[in-house]
Amino acid sequence: MQSAYSLPNVLMSRVLLVVEVLLRFGLSAMFLLSAISKAINPLETVAAIKVVLGFNSYLADCVVAILIVFEVVLSFLLVFSGNRRKVLLIAALVLFIFSLYLVIVSLTPTAQSCGCGVLAKFIDGSIQKKALVGVARNTFLIILCVSLRFMLNNEQFPSRK
């Protein structure tokens, strides 16, 4: 029977820690960039929410303001929170909700923007194509978050939880 502190397990726990830190910092940067982009140009996101979800101007403004604050808070939690498993799960849930919105955008032929700001500027093509690329990116990140969250829960890999 192999000990939890054998060389392969210790190396695996170190690799897991590096992957987890890179993922948390990368997600944090992505959420912070998204919040800054929405704060600089909120009208793009407001317009997208109005067209795609059918909200009135006031409700769309409120949603964007809440999104900006939430993304900044989540960004800081990803870096500074002591409960890494819970924060990774919250990030995965947020990415899932954003993915649902992007699926709706991809199915809305009248959408002029996905409201993604800077994150969509690097992709050529239609708004629907940008939305589908966003869904693919978010799906990959969700799988990574959930996998890492359960790996951190595995007692075979001793690490700071």
C-alpha cells in the first residue's frame, strides 16, 4: 500500500497546486478584465442584455452594475480566498450562467453584441460565432474548475485546502 506522502503523490500534489494557482489567477484576470471592460463601456453590455434577454433599460443597467461588482469581487476571491474549493465551484457556476447567456446570444439573429467587451474583440466573425467560442472557452474552464475542485477534495493528494 502506497503512503499519501510517497514521492509520486507529493509530486502530483505540487503539480496540482501549480495548476490550481495558474487557473485561479487566470480566471481572476479574466473576470477582472471583463469587469473593467464593462465599466469602461457599459452601453455595449446594456444593449446586448436588452436585445438578447428583452430587459428594459433600467433593469439592464442594474444587471450590468451588479455584474461589474460581482466580477470584481469574484476576481479578488479567486486570488485571496482561503476556501479554494468553494471559490472554484462558484467560478464554475458563474461560467455556466455566462455560457447559458452566450448560447442565447448565439441563437439570437438580431444580436449586435454579446456584451463581452474586450474578451470578444480578439475573435473574427459574427456575434454568434464569438458567442460559440465563448461557450467553448467557458466549457473548458468549467471542466477544469470542477475537476480541480474534486482533486483538491481527494485525500490522496495532501495539500493546503
